[in-house]
Amino acid sequence: MSSAAPDIVSARPEMTAEIMAKTGLDERKLSALVHRFYDRVRRDAVLGPIFAERIDNWGPHLERMVAFWSSVALMTGRYHGAPMPAHVSLPVEWRHFERWLALFRETAIETCPPEGAAHVIDRAERIARSLHMAVEDAKPRTIPSL
């Protein structure tokens, strides 16, 4: 493990240390981002009910999301999972992803240094587009009769 990132467990310690130096992000900042963001999601009139129907115990979910963002933002490899299958059956449209992104952007700007906020927002936008495409692709389609 790199001495530049002693508190980070990473599969790629040099890369993680470089990203941390460039963005000002670390596990503590990502944890604050995730916790504040999901506090907002839970209170949100649009997204709150969707999450409330699916998540009973927020502690493990938040830990999983911190590991996810650690992997996405810092390239630590801490997250082991498959987000697509968990999302494709959700009753969501692009407007839900737009709301998710608005809350995420707002929270990232409040909790992260400017370079770090830009870094995680860029990744969140890519994730939202990918998940939206997967949700749309998973919807049943009808073929018109001839």
C-alpha cells in the first residue's frame, strides 16, 4: 500500500493515491457524500418512495454504496457486485434519473472539493445514462401485427 494513502485499502494503491491527490477525495469524503446524498434521497418526494419499497435496513446499503463509490471514484476495487440486475426492473424513467443526478450534484458540490465534485459528478452522469439504457432495454416490447 502506498504511503500517500495509508487509510485506503485498494487493489491499485498507486492509482488510488494519484486520484486522491488530484481530486482531494478520500474514503471519509466519499462516506460523507454517500450518507448525505441518501439522506436527501430518502426525504425526496420523487425518489423516496421508490427506495422505501426496496430498502428496509439502510446500514448495509450505505456501506455497500460507500464501497461502490470508492471503487468508482478512487479505483480501489472495494465494491463487488452487479448493479445492473438490481436496477433494470425498477419502475423508473429518465425523469427519476434526472432527479437522482440533481440531488447527487448538489450533494457532491457541498461535500467534496471542486476537483473531487467534478470527478464524482462525471461518473454519476455516466452511471445514470448506463442504468437508464439498461432499464429501457429491459422493458417488454410488443411487435406490431401485420
